[in-house]
Amino acid sequence: MLTHLQIRDFAIIDAAELELGAGLTALTGETGAGKSILVDAVLAAIGGRAGADVVRHGAERAEVSATFDVRGNAAARAWLEEQALEHEGEVMLRRVVGSDGRTRAYVNGQAQPVNQVRALGELLVDIHGQQEFLTLTRAATQRSLLDAHGGHAELLAPVARLAAQYRAIDAELSALAAAAAERDSRLELLRYQVRELEALGLEPGEPEALAAEAQRLANRGRLAEAAQGALALLYEGDGEDAHARAGRAAATLRGALELDEALRPVGALIEEALIPLKEAGRELAGYLESLEVDPRRQEAVETRIASIEQLARKHRVPPGELPSQLASLARELAMLEHAGTTLTELEGQRAALRRDYDAAAAALGRARLKAADELARAVTALMRGLGMPGGVFAVEVTTPAERPVDPSGAERVEFLVSANPGQPPRPIARIASGGELSRISLAVQVAAAHETGGPTCMIFDEVDAGVGGAVAEMVGRELHALARRGQVLCVTHLPQVASQADRHVRVAKLSDGRKSRTVLTSLSSDERVEELARMLAGVDVTAAAREHARQMLARPKAAARSGARPRRPGRS
């Protein structure tokens, strides 16, 4: 539900703010005052097209913020959670359009691509009129409305579940079938590659260890020279090495300890240093012995490295990944060797799923055919009460000869309409005018009275175009009935419609001779009387017009107290 709308520098609106609630809200005003601009502003907020032309003359940018209560809109909450957007039951869509045509969109303060905002907007608002969000002409919407009217949720659930399972099995089968097409040649190659890698017997970490050993063997001379020199300086230097000199130093201090005990700690340190010097000498001697290896070892290491690198190049992986490559190829080999059995099992599963899907889809199709007749009768009756006395509404449900596996079922649903007597019904998008389409949409929404979980805010722009009198009264009643399901905003010129609204907003254009601006005013009871009187009488508002306006406002209240409500055609 739309709870708050704030507009700045949009078209001829310099600044406007509007609080909204549930039920029916009427938007009225003189022609050209900017009523439809409000609809355009909502469209911009929810991701509709908006270029530099929407920026008020002389302003740098236009801004529209629309706040929605989404606690009752499960689809919108799911979208927000999927996008990881915090909402706490409320979401604000903000659109900024610069005078250079650049546009930015935000959801709860976070920048979002406009197409993402549009996807969310379609879950929040349903606009009926000559607008880009005219959903009634969409095939998917028509099928959804038919299912809503028929209450097909329980029939749709197994169809969607079985279709998803079937498609998953079918994709797996396609992958196996593609592999099976070259199975024999692939099997031969895999077996050869697996045998080759198994024969190599590469251990994890072996390439790195061999590389280190090869480097040591290649530099054996330099390493021996360095180790021998260090050994001579530390331990085997014919009395001039570090160990011998440290020993002499320790002996010299031992003779002086009787003269001064202060030398004892230093002497102890020297004595302790003799041990690691001796150990280092032994380690170096051992290292020198390890360098004296069989010359054939170097050749063996180099040959092993060459074999590893050759296979790594062949498989296009680093040498260290050859064990993982072996495991991957072995798994593929096992899969292909058992592919025949797997294919047979999967084909059996797919056939069983197809039988189950066809049965579920057929049940859904039968229900749709029945619901189509009921919806057609109900909407036709409502159309004839909404200013189209010769109107006919039909719902065409067709099923392809080759039934596709579709999560929404196989049927194609199309709404057909004839607005005038003698004309055959044709697709709704090609025959209905804007005003007729709004009234047809109203009739469909009222007839499909089941809760769909979709937008709880509906906007009807000029729904009463071309009607008056009793027809206008009926339009108002049906809008009021529809508003019981959530929230309806209606741009109207007719007092018969506006009088049945729960709240009333006047849209007025003010001018100082140089600039014009649009002002929005939520009307009190007395102000509603004046506005309805103006709509009834025109420029010269008379006492009779005011009295008539009071009577019009009193009728819906009296009907509400008595519990009366208009009969909905097509309902038993």
C-alpha cells in the first residue's frame, strides 16, 4: 500500500506531499491541473520511463519518493529479502532525474538499477490507464487473473513442481546424451590418460621436492665449497677455528677465576658456546657427506622432472595439479562406463515425471476452461453496467498440440473484447480505447475477487472517461468494492465516483502570471462538499449544488450502515 508520496520539481509540481491510506482515494481537479502528472510521478518512482522533460522548467532535477507498506505483500517482501535489502515492513522508492536526462533510482536509500526498481514496482503498484504499466494487455497477467478468478493455486503448485523436476532430469539427460555421442572415442582416450597418470605415480608435493633436489644437485660444487669453508672456520681449522679459539679463551679465564669471581658468568657463556659450535661442525660434516652422491641420481631426478612436466603440458595443468587431474579423469571414466545404466534410469524417471506432469497440467487446463466461461460472463455483465451496454468479454484458452512442460501450465490465455454490438471479440490490446480499457480492467479486477498476493495498490487513471449518470455511479461502486481488498487511487472527473471515495484529494493549478504550479490538498468533509458542488455545477456553485453534493456524500455512508453493497454479476 502506498502510504506517502513526495514530489519536487516534477513537471509543473514544484513541491507536493501526500499522505495516503487504505480504501478508495479520489483525485479530482480542473482539466489540466495535473491529476495525471501524479500518476506519472508514481510511475517514475517505481521505475517507469522518465527523461529530462519531466524536470520542472528552471530546476536542476526532479525528485519523487514513494513509500509503501509491504507487510501485506509477500511477493515484494521476498524480492527485498532476495536483494538483501532491509525493510522492516516499509520500503521507499526514490527517483532522481537531472535536467540533462541522467537518472538515478534508490530503494531504501541504496542505489539500484532502474530495471531492478521496475521489477519491484510491478509488485507494489498496478496502474490501469494509458500507461506503460498497463498489465492487463500482458499474456502472463491475463493467465494469472484467470487463475486468480478460478482459485487455481492448489492446481498450479504440482504443475510448477513437476515441471522443475522434469527440466532438471531433462538437462541431465541432455548432458549424458551429448557425452554418449562420442562415448567410445572418449572412453579410449580416458583409459589411456588414466593409465598414463597412474603409471607416473606422482605423489602430492613431489614436483616441488624434486625441483629443490635438482637445484641442490646442480650446484653441488658451490655448496660443498661453502660448507667446507664454514667448517674450517668453525671446527676443523687446525687450531685456528672458532671452536679451538673459544676453548683457549675458556681455559684462560678459568685460571683467572681465583683472582676475580666476576669473570665466572663470562666464562660460563664461553663454555656454553663451545657446544653449539661443535654441533654446527658435525652438521656441516654430515652435509658434506650427503653431497657425495651417486652421479646417476642427478640424471634420475632430471628424467623424473621431465616426465612430470611433459604430462603437465599435455593436460594443460601445473605439475602439482596432476594428482587432481587423475582423480577428475577417473570420475569421468567411471561415469561414462556406467552411462548406459544411468541413461536408462534417467529416461525412466523423465517418462514418469512427464506422465505426472501431463495429468496435473490437464487438471489445471480443465479448471481454466471452466473458469474462463465464468470470468467471461462476470466481466461481460460488469462491462454492461460500466457504460458499454453492448460489450462482450471472452476468455480464449488454447492448448498446443504438443503440450510444453511449463511451470505455469501449457494453456495460452487471451482476453478478447467487443466494446460495441455486432463486432466480434478481438484481442483486448488492439481494440479497446484507454477509457474502455480502464473500465474493462476494473471489471476484471472486481470479477477476479480472489486475493492474488500481487500489488495491493491499484491506480485507475480516467477510468470514467466517456460515461456519466447511472454508469458513473456504478463505476464508483465497483471502485469502492475493489478498494476493500487494499488500496485504490482513482483520477476522476465525475462527482458520482468521487463521492464514494474514502478520502478525497483536490489537485489545483495556481499561476502568478509567470509560472504555474500544482498544489495537492487533502479535503475535509466541508471541503469535499465544495469540490463536489464545483464538479456538479461548474464555475457558479449554487446552494442547490452544495445540497446535492451533501446528498451524494451521504448515500455511501447510509449504504455502509445498512450493510448494502452492489450485486456483482456472475457471482452465485
